[in-house]
Amino acid sequence: MNIGTVKIGELSVSRLIIGGNPFSGFSHQGNERDQEMIDWYTATRIKEAYRQAEELGIMTHIGRADHHIMRVLREYWNEGGKIQWIAQTCPDLGSMARGVENAIKGNAKACFLHGGWMDFLLAKGRLQEVPPDVEKIKKAGLPAGIAGHDPRVFEWAEKNLDVDFYACSYYNSTPRGGRAEYLHSVKEKFDDADRQHMVDLIKGLSKPVIHYKVMAAGRKDPREALNFIAKHLRPQDAVCIGIFTKDKNNMLKEDLKILELALR
């Protein structure tokens, strides 16, 4: 199975990317599910997921620029693993500049600013704070990007920002006007109107896009979600999918096969 690669900046990444939210207990399904993921995903099991991805030809991982993920990746690389890391900054750990520094020190191959942070700055009228952090990534020689759940983030970026890629969430599930961090106790909404709005916007974006939160955090049937993605994935785009191997060990293989068939 192989759906190829795309370029973000000068970096070649697998068109299917393994996401890291489940590894860090971000289920978007409630506190109980968050804790279940944290208990399941020991360092050993995260590394098993990386190995499984590599065996399927998936050579790219998106994960938080925190010490937990950085440590597991370091162990994995020291054991001979080759998966490349695209770092996502973490507003709960401090400034975006701090997150960028973690990405650089942790040997990330690319870095993007957290979608909740971008939504928060949009809501507060503070998007002018973004360019220095993007420039910090670029000065380190890494492809730089931004994420977001609100399409207006990317409308602004198209006019005001020099980045190499975008990460676009299909769902705008949590208001970020009050704070950038994700709150595990907040009830979220997953509205297909948001999904359609985002893919309509993606058609006109000038940069490669990583499509994410495409399964509505496990609420969508994989076949429906992946066939929808295939209709809207441009040749220059990639898709990020998280997995929970406790539910089904071969989940990633099944998703890859469905996507490969849908893209033919």
C-alpha cells in the first residue's frame, strides 16, 4: 500500500501522517476516554505505533512539542526508528516561542503553530503576534506552518503571512475566544457544515494543506470520512489521522487501505 508523498517547503512527507493526540490523551471524547488513552499509550506502545506506521510506508508523525513526545521519539530514534516529526506547539506549556524552541532542540523536521492558539489570537485581534514565531521556525531551516479550526485564520494568513504549509481542522469544535488551551471538560460540537466550509476554503489556499480532525475525533465511520477526504485532498495535500490501538490494533492499516482505494 502506498499513497505517495507531498512536499511542505523542501521536506518530503508521507501523504498519510500519523497523528499524536491519542498518545497524549486528547481524545475529544471526554475525560474518561482521555484517561483511557493515557493509561494505554505507554512509551512502548507509542513506539509500536511508530513502527507499525513505518512498516506501512508512513514516514511522518505530527506530535506535540512537549517533553513526553520528545522523549519517546528520542528513544525510538536511538533504537533505529526513522519516522520524521512535525512538531505542534503547545499553548498549555508556555509561549509559542518556547514551543518552537522545543521543536528545534528536539530535532523536528517541520513545525507549526497550534490551531487553538491561532483561533485565540484571531478572537482577540492579536494575529500580529504570529509572524515573529513563524520567522523563528524558518530561521532554524524548518518548514513553518500554522494550524486552525476557524477558516478566518487562513483567510488572514493568505494576505499577511509567509508560511510553507497550513494544517486545517475539518471541525471548529471548541470556541477559543477565552483561552487557547484545550479544556478536557468542555463539551464539543462536530458539525458537518464546518467540514464543508473548511474544504471549500482549502480549494483556494495557496499552500499545501494537512487535513486534520478528519474523523471528527472518532465519531465518523472511517469509510465515510476517508472517502470524503479523497474527494477534497488536492495533489499537494496530506492528511493526518490519529489511532487508538487498544480499540483495534490494525486500525492504521485499514485506514490506509480505504484511503488508497478512494484516491484511485
